[in-house]
Amino acid sequence: MKKVLMVMVLAAIILSSCSERTGELIGSQNRPKWYGYDPYGMNYIPAGSYNMGQSDQDAPFVHQTRSKTVSISAFYIDITEISNNEYRQFVEWTRDSLARRILAEEFPEEFLIPTLDDELEEMDEEDWNLDWDARLRWDDEEYYPLLVSELVLPENQRFYKARQIDHRKLIFDYYWIDLKEASKKGRPLIKKLSNTEYEDRTEHRIQMKDGGFPFPVDQYDEEVQRGKDIDIGGGWRNKKGQNFSIRGHSDRSRFIIHEKINVFPDTLVWVHDFTYSYNEPMTRKYFWHPAYDDYPVVGITWQQANAFCIWRTQLLNGWRNDMGEVYVDDYRLPTEAEWEYAARGGLTLSPYPWGGPYIRNAKGCFLGNFKPMRGRYMEDGGFYTVKVTSYHPNDYGLYCMAGNVSEWTSTAFDESMYEFSHDLNPEYTYHALDHDPISMKRKVIRGGSWKDVGYYLQNGTRTYEYQDTAKSYIGFRCVMSYLGRGGPDKNEGI
């Protein structure tokens, strides 16, 4: 008997030791471990401060870049500009997703994965996902006619009867959240009162005398009879008549922005950007020919660059979710301040990314791809664009932060931005509407390009282009915010 009692006591001790209930504040349990993540093809830029703005004289005397000390959070940035081959993955993914959706309507058992346990025939549209592991055979006898009829140019628009994908159909469907608009707290939350609730609240108001509702009883009754939503403070009152509700929004859907955009770059930029100039070979071959795989993609609007960042985020986090890993932060365009900070490479007063005040090295060779002399584009070793890994990287290991192509940033252009922006991660965003003045559709571009003079290659030089235009001299690269303290040693404190 004594042995049985001892066994029971020991079992109780063991069971109690396994319980998570301690009576102490120990935080939420069963949280996933975070070991940090270094995005492929990106370099880490530690948090720090620098003098944002011109390091040299304001040559055009535009008064746009008054020097200002700012602090920047840690982030990752692409080592190179996004290349043709990298952007082509986005285009081909969009093409294949459209093809799978077309085939899924005819062959659901081959291209759909149920999200529930129901059979395919019993599911609604929102209850299935495309099977990305299913083999997409473009030459299949069953698939080919359907894909040709839906995605290929009609016969009267073909050149020498070549069956090519109709690029106008390459539409990427995506969402993003307008956090700045959502941050405007609005009114307290709203609740519609029934007649019974109204009577109860009215009785309580009489007991409280003058301490209760926002307007007289007769007006309150009129509003309820009309079936309108009544602002009651966004919560429930305690017995003292106090309401401590947090201001917010009753409907979040208006902050979730749904967009569709054609992802194919404008390959005709090489023709329409230059008058009385022969650049047709670049239009025909630059985006698709293997010779230009490692050259920066151009002909991309600001909206297309943002869509690429969202797709890239979905591509990575979708894979991490399948692997059971924690999501990472979104890919996005760099802010103007982040771009300049990365371009300086830790040299806060240097006018150029390579560190010195000159655009040639000691041997007299040019250090970037730009227009160094009047009409002499080849003096620096390039003609149009060059490969994204050309010339020497700056001290952060980033290539072509000056020259080759100018780069989109997320920042809206305003001449006085340096005057009113914050000194903590400065940024100015504006989502221009169709009816807005054209001046409100300007976005900052940085770095200068293969057709620009040396002034535009300086770290502090800022200029702009319109968000709905594509040019043969503008590309982009992505950034990702670092999750953590972000000091010089990114692994410290994880």
C-alpha cells in the first residue's frame, strides 16, 4: 500500500511539473523561434545616421537638397539592379498562372488542390488553390488548343504566322494595405441599436441625467427609427457612465487595395525616348535575348516595380509557409533616404558611391556608366546599359549605385521635402489619383543613368519621373526591412 501511495505521489509531481500553469508572468508560450534571415542576392545595411543631401555645390541652383542629418533603420538591399532575367521570372510566372487558371476550368482534377476536405465538384471558387507542382505541358495535345485560343495572338495580328503570347493578357492581380490611411483613427466604433437597446439606454440616460448620450432623446429616437448607425462611443459604458473605447474603423475593407496591372515591360521605350535616333535593335532584342539576361530591366513604370515587389514577397513567404517557416518582412522599393544611405557605403560626406570626389580612377578610367563627354557614350566602356555587375561595388558591396540606370524609389517628389520630413526614417508618400495634377504623380529617381551627365551620379542629387511612365534609362532594385535591432553586427541580440 505504501508503495502504491509513493507511486501516486511521484506521478502527481511529474504531471504538475509538465503543466504550463505557473501563476507567474512568463509570456505567451509555443512561439516559433526566430534565427534571422538573409535574403538571397541582398546585402545588409546597418542602422545609422548620415548627412542626407548634396555633398558638393548645388550646380543647377535648385535648392532641393538642403543637408540634413537623419537616422535610418537597418535593411537589406539588392546587390545589383533587377536584371532582365530576374524580371522575366515575374512575367513567366504571370503567364503560367493564367495558363493554369484556364486549364483548371477544363481539367480541375489536374490543376486544383482543395483547401478543404470536400470534393472538387462541391467546392466554391474560394475553396481551391492552383496546384503549382502540376506539370504544365504547353505542347500537350489536350492543353495546346485551349492555351492558343486564350493566350496567343489572334491570327490576324501575328507576324509571319508566329504564335506568340499576347502580352496584353499578362495581368497580375494583387492586393496591398494602405497603412497610412488606416492609421487615421477616424470616429469611435459604431454600433446599431435595436429598439429594446434604445429603451434600455434611454432609461439609463434618465438615471444619469445629463451624463449620457451625445444628443437629445427625441433626436436619438428619430435616428433609430430611420435605421441609421448611432455613434455610442465604440464600446460599452460602465456603471459610472464611462466609455474608454479606442477610436478606429468599423470597416477595414477600404484600406485593402485591389489592383491589376500588366506586367510586361514597354520594350518600345528605346524608340519613343529618342527622336531621330536608330535604336530599333534594342526594342527587338533587349528584354528577350540571352545576350541581355544580366543587363538591368528597363521600360518599367513605378506601379510595375511595386507589383514586382509584392509578387516577390508572395513568392518567398509562400515557400516559407510550405516549409513551416516564419514569414519575413515585405520586399518593397527603397525610400529616397534609404537609397542614398546605401549608395554612400558608409562614407557620409562622399559625393560619389566609390568614395572620392572624382569620376575617374588614378589610371584615368571612368568609374561608372554615364555620358562622360559630349556625344561620346563609349568613353566609360558602355554604350547603352551594361551588365548589372559592371565596375567596382561601393563599400557596402552594391554595384552601379551611380550610372547604368536611374532607380525608382518609393518617395513622392516634392521640392521642399527636406524641410518638412522627419529626421527618423524620412519619407513622403502620396498615392496620386487619376484626377490629381500631374505634379502630384512625380516619384523620386536616384543614381543617374547611362545617358546622364556626371552631376546626376552624385549621391545627393535628386530628380523625378512620372509614376505612369516607362523609360529606357530607369530600372529599380528592392529592399527589405531588417527585423531586430539592426546594429553593425546583425546577429547580435537575436
